[in-house]
Amino acid sequence: MAYIELSGVTKRFGKVAAVNRLDLSIEQGECVAMLGPSGCGKTTTLRMVAGFEDLDDGEIRVGDRVISSKKKHFYLPPENRNFGMVFQAFAVWPHMSVFENVAFPLRIRKLPREEIQARAEEALKHTNLWSVAEGSPDDLSGGGKQRVALARALAIRPDVMLLDEPLSSLDPHFREEMRFEIKDLQRRFHHSILYVTHDQSEAMALSDRILVMKGGVVQQVGSPLEIYGAPANRFVFEFIGLSSFLQVALRDGRMEVAGASYAPPAPPPPELAAAGGAWLAARPNEIAFSTEGGVSGTVERKAYLGEVIDYRVRVGEAEVRVQKTRREPGPEVGETCGLIFARPRWYPLEG
């Protein structure tokens, strides 16, 4: 049975549905990342779960509790939901020690002094901050300050952890380090986590499942492998990872592009073949260079990215991106080459 259940959740701002009839179930101990472009509704969804926004329709349950329900005219204030929140801003108080930052929400709850000490100490130890507990958060790095925010959320022993872009302010080194720490804390405490991010690699590394949104509507929910390897539609394919698209005509079992005719590397679905045209889509690492046959193009750019060489190949009016390891032979800038699409995907032109 799901631990967190969102049923038909809707939020409107004027005539715009920021979130439109969202259904989502999250298991106990599961981390679900919400991914999508700016304005897609992911932060609004998080705010409704937190209680910072009320619903215009639908219901949210956690465990056996209803926390928001439009039909039942019920709304539980944020302070009564027992959720741990970590925001993009570190939100630490420089006039308090690290320990006092973590203990502050416990003091607000008027817990016994001994329990405050025990909970704060436990949270600081689990986030590797006990050695600096009496110091100022101003003396910590960005990653250290975000650990303080995590420790403060953990200290209340939350039912659910809500994280809104918590690593976007950190430099790449600290961001990668904090990913592992958040994942370790999830395994240790078995919290259910709803995690909002723009960063695809962050979502892939941290989550058990990813929810992809566009315009307030869920496009797909699945494991990182499912989202990347079996995208539900063109938007998901284009949004997750790198991709290239070629508009092709389809006639008599062949595809036509840039004035030439080729046998498709894998046949399109019959309905697209009948329509006479489609988008051929592929990942850069699923395209091979060929000296014999293939879709003809000209190399316009070639960039060394460490172990990977990134090619930009002009095919008619389109640009196709190809990536190969630096040990694989490849064409030079200005040379003509053939492209073989090893694993093409097909999408309708109107999509």
C-alpha cells in the first residue's frame, strides 16, 4: 500500500492549471524525483504536499492520514504535518551555532531538554557535523551549510522528507558529494522522499522513480532506466539526456532525408509509414560513423570532452549530434561522413 497518495491533485492560478489532476503513489522508504522544465508544476506540487499551498481539487494522504482534501474541506497546516523540508537556500541562522540551528525546531516544539540534546546530537552525527557543532555555520562550506539544513530536517524525525532543489547552489564537487550523502541518509532512516530538481543526473542518481512533468501534466513515471531507455513520448525523450532529431519522408519502405533515399535502420510503426513522414530520433552515443552508406552529412564541429569526442554533423537543414570515445576513429571537421542510426526511435511530425 502506498505511503503517500496524491489523487487528482489540481492547483490553479487564475485560469492556468499549474498542476492538473496529478495522481502519484509513493511507497514507504521510496525516493521519487520530480523533473521538468521551469513552470511545469513540480515545485507547486511539493508546496501542496508541504501545506504551503491548498488544493483546488483532489486529495493528499500520508499513511492513514488525510492531510489535504478539497472534497472533505480539510486542510492540515504545515506545522502539523511533521515533514522535513530542505530548500535551495541554506536557510541557516548565522547568529546561532550549528547545534542551535539543528535544535531550534525542537525547542519550538517544546520538547524536553534531554530529548532535544539527544535528537540534535544524533542528527549532527549522521550528517558528519558533530565535530563542528559549537561552531558558526558561517565557517562552513556550501555543502556544510546544506548538511546543517539536512540535520535540522532529520532532527524532528519526519514522516516525509521534501527537498526542493537542495543542491543547485553548490559547486559540482559538493553537489556530487551531497548526492551520495542524501542517498545514504535515505537508506539509513528509510524516509519517503519527494525531491524536486532541474538536474537530470541528480534525479537519475538519487531516485527510485522519476516523475516527468510538462505544463502541469504528468508525462511519465518510472525508474531512471525506464525513463531513459523507454520514454513515453517525444517530450520525455528530448528532455531526458541528449538527443537528435531528423525530419524524414517515408515512401515505399524507404526514408528520404536531405535529398537522398535510405533504407530505414529499423522500420517505423505502420501508422507513421502510412502518414508519409516522421521524426527519426536517436541518442548521440547510438549513432555510428560509416564510410559505406548511411545518412550523409558534413562534420561542422568536433570537441574533445575528456574521454568523449562530441561531433556536430550537418544533415540538410538539421544538426545531428554524435558522441564517441576518443579512442574510436572519426571524421575531421569539413569531412563528409555516413551516419548509421543503431537504435532509432520514431515520433509523429505533429508531436
